[in-house]
Amino acid sequence: MKRKNPALIYILMVLLLADVLCSALMLYNYDQNKCFAILIVTALLVVCFVTVFLVYSGNSLKHISKMNSHLESSAAEYMNSLPAPVAVVDENGTVVWYNRIFSESIAFGNDIFGMDIGSCVTVDINAVRNDGFSLCSVNGCFYRISAEKFDKGDISFLVLYFHDETDYFNLKRITDETHPVVLIINIDNYDEIMQNAKESEKAKTSVETEQLIENFMADSNGTVKKISANTFYAILENKHVNEIITDKFKILDSARAIKVGEKNSLTLSIGVGQGASSISESEKYARQCLDMALGRGGDQAVVKTDNGFRFFGGVSNGVEKKSRAKTRIIAHTLQELISNCNTVYIMGHSFGDLDSVGSSVGLAGAVKLLGKQVKIAVDIKKNLAVHLIENVKKASGENFFVSPSEAADDITENDILIIVDTHNKDFIESKELYRNAKNVVVIDHHRKTVNFIDNAVIFHHEPYASSASEMVTELIQYFRFDSDSVLDSLYADALLSGITLDTKNFVMRTGVRTFEAAAFLKKLGADTVTVKLLFSNSIDSYRRKTQIVASAKIHNSCAIAVADFKADDIRLVAPQAADELLGISGVSASFVIYRTGNVTNISARSMGAMNVQVIMEVLGGGGHQTMAACQLDDASVQEAFKRLTDAIDECTAK
């Protein structure tokens, strides 16, 4: 950038004055008074301009001359001969001197004397002054800028040294691009998918899968090794991994095109160990990411980042595992833990529903049969299953329920805490109770989130299960009770209510094991009529639900309703309204927005065609593919509506 030429300014001012004088002389013959007035004003303007210019020029020249004199005394000639760019700026960042290399490499021959240093290079003078260095890029070259401050009298300036580190940055870039990254590719539920397939179908699927992975690796210089029937290890350079991430793991879509028999589609889960300092650490990261992918139902890739994980895919439902070997082992281990403790504390998620409270009650009944004291920590004032709690209190005569604060004060290191229907630290009923517990067990069916409980003695997590109540029912079947001990029908009703809630009356997320669990509860005496009564609402609640449904709007195949009123049962009515909205033709997912205090809540539902968990995760929430939610702090309903529609557009565009 060239500095403006002051001579041009002088010429323009002279021409302007000449024009004014000519105009005045031409006016003299018509009106002498006006002519003299113009001449007087012109003379005053000339005097003011000359005075200001002389003062400004004098100060500027005086300042720069002072700087130059100090620089000459500070070996300016030596700095001019340095083979690196050097510039001197005053305390305001104005360039007062620079050497020849700076003029050629940084300023590109432009005269920047007296101009701001930012006119030719992006540099934060304050950062250089405070931190001692700064980084900048000029025409593809990278410089590290260091500074040396000089003070002499009333003059203060910085000498900026530009160290060319282009070779270092290029070497770092090449190192980063060629850094090896481990990928673990897993075929989801391989044994369950293949067990009923013909031998020819197994061979065909195996060949197609291996060809798919070979094609996946073809554009890279990496290597892949099959270590088992359903697991592959791949090592790629980081630049190729970045390309795969940019393409959003297209291999996931290609894998679904592979059919096993006539019904089952193949799905993959991929763990990516990016960001590790060594091969062993990368393999560790890849395993963590694969566990996260499988914990969220599979059919997705997970990449570890500095702030957590990035998720790709996850559009399919998890494949139900038919084997119960894992459940049997966990049941026996859990029973042993219960036998060796003093008191069992059970806790669900905040604002507990029929699944959270039902699974807690059912498990409490089983623990009671094992001869141990049991307490359920619930906040009665913030609960959606008050009817169930009251029924249990009345019918059992047991006072299982205690406040979370009371449980937190009473729990000891010889007790255990069982957390049901959630694995997220942010959603549990009481964080204080969790912190005070020394032995923690988790039983949950929600797709795995980033902030999961990582210190559990037993982490029983089955994302394909319909509900926590189903998981508890299966565990109870493997408990070793006394020969004459049978679980009371009261607890069977509680467990069946939880399954009924999360399956929407055995419509959603219902597998073979779900019906087997329901059949077991029916044998124990569960009454479907009693369960149905737990879902009954008052006439006022029904009116509020219909009011929410009537306010719905359609956006991108999604029904969005806003509950712009306050009600004590809004947390119960809003999810019911979301369920009702799924009955509208052409609606793939439904969302209900409502306020509680200073928090805006969103309840999301779908029939499986759209993954509402992914949408809620964009907004900081989570859940299941067909049922999810989120909370937005200090956001208005209108802001929540806008953020929700943006999240829907973002997720549907992928």
C-alpha cells in the first residue's frame, strides 16, 4: 500500500484557491461587497490551513526525526544489514523505520514509512508486547515476530524481528498429515445377523464386506487387517482420515446396501483414534470411540476430539441381541454386590417418569426379597409418576421412598447406589448422592452420550432395549431367590408400566425380548388394567394436550408445537402431545416446546424414520432415535423455535 503524496494535496489546494479567486474577480463587476467578503473568507481559510499544516508537519517531522536520531544511535546501520526483516514502530504501531529485507519480503517494495504496521502485516502489537511473540503469515511464508522495547526520554518504540519459520511449519504440516491413525471397524451384531443365514449367504456377505473395506482404503496408502470375523483394524495417514471425515464416512451408507438374506442389512461401527501421540494411544482412542458407537446403537462412526466426540451416521435402529449370556453374568454379579452391602439405594433421572420410577420399584422389590434394606431416592414434587408412587406406598405398606438429600446424607461406603434409566451425570436425580456413593451400578437403555458415568462398578448398557424396566425384568429372572419367594404383582405392575410407556403400548422399539419380559411379568400377576389406570389424565390435562396439538406447525416433515401457557402438569402433557402429533399424515417427527421456570424444554418423538436424538444433541440434549429431549437455559420460546428449526434443517441436509 503506497503512502499518499503530500505534493498532490498542495496542488489541489492551490487549484481550489485559484478557482475561488477567479470566481471572486468575476463577481467584482456585479457586486463588490460580496466579492470583498469572499476574498476575506478565502484569506482566513488560507491562514488557518497553513497554520494547521505547519504545526502538524512540524510535530510529525519532529517526532520522526527524534526516532531516527535514536535509531541511528542504536545501530540502525547494523539492523539494515541483517538477513531477516526488521521494523521499528512507535507505541501506536506506526512504522518509523524498516530495513531492506523487510521492504522486500513484508512490504513488497511499498513505502510504508509513517503508516500503521497493520497495513502490510497482521500483527497484534499488544500481544507482542505482553507475550513476547506473535505469529503471522505473509504470502505463504510464516513468521514468528519477537519484539524488543526501547525507552529513551519521551521516546518509546518497539523493534520487531521477523523470524522466518516457513520450513518448520511446512515440516509440521507434513508430519501432521502423515501421522498414523488407527481405525477399528466392527460389523454390528455379526453373530445375531449370521446365525440363521445360509452358508452361501455368509460367504457372499463376507466377500462383499471385505471388498467394501478394501475400496474404502483404496484411495489411501494405509493398510487394513481382518482380526476376527466381524472386526477389522486399519492404519491410515491423518490426511486421508480427514478426507474420510469430510466425506462423512460414506462407507456407512454403502454397508447398509449389503443384505444378509432377504431382511437384514449390514451396518458398521467405526472408532477413529485421531489426535493421539503414538500408535498405542491411537488404538486406545479408537477402542473408546468404538465403545461409544456401539453404546449409541451402532451404525455410526465416532471420532475423539479435544472437547469430547464427533458422531457420524446413526440413522438405523440397533439390532436386538438374542443372547442373554451377558444379562445372566451381570445379574449374578449384581446379586453378589447386593449381598455384600448394608443398604441398596436406587435412583433414576430427574423428573422421573413411569420407566424411571417403575424400574426402581421393581428392582427394590427384588432387593427386598434378597433380604436387604432398600431405599429409592425421588423428588416427589418433581416427578411424573406420582400415581405409581402413591399406589406402591398404599399397597405395599413399605416406605421405600426417601428424598435425595436424605439419601445423600445417609449413604455410606458399605452401601451401593444403583442408577436406572440414565447414564448421564447431568440428568440424574441427585448429583450429591452420586458423589457420596462409593459403589455405583448403572442400568440404562438410552444411547450413550459424552458425559456418561465412568466410575461404575457395573455399567449395564443396552441401547437396543425398549426400556430400563425391560432390563430390570431380565435381571430379576436370573436372581437366585429362596424357593418360596416370588416377586409381588405390585412390582410387576410397576415394571410393566415402564415398558408400556417407553414402547408406546408395545408399538415403538419393541423386540422379541420385550414381549418375553412382558410375558414374565404377566406370569407374576401384572394387571394390564391397573397399568392402564396409571396413564389416566384429568379432563383439564386432556384439554391442555389438545390445545398443544392444535397449535402445531409443519416444518420439513416435522410437527412443531409450542405450549405458551403454564401448568403444573406441563411436563406430563407435553410428551403426550408429542406422541399425538406423530399420528398426523406426513409427519416424520414431532417436537413440543414448553417453559418451566427459566428453562425452555423440547420434547421430541419420531416413528423411527428420523433420528430425533441427533437433532436434540445439536441443541445439547440427547435420548433415543425415537424419543429424545433437551433443555435450553435462558432461551425464550421464540429463540428455541428458531434454534430447533435450524437443527432440523442441519440434520436433514446431511
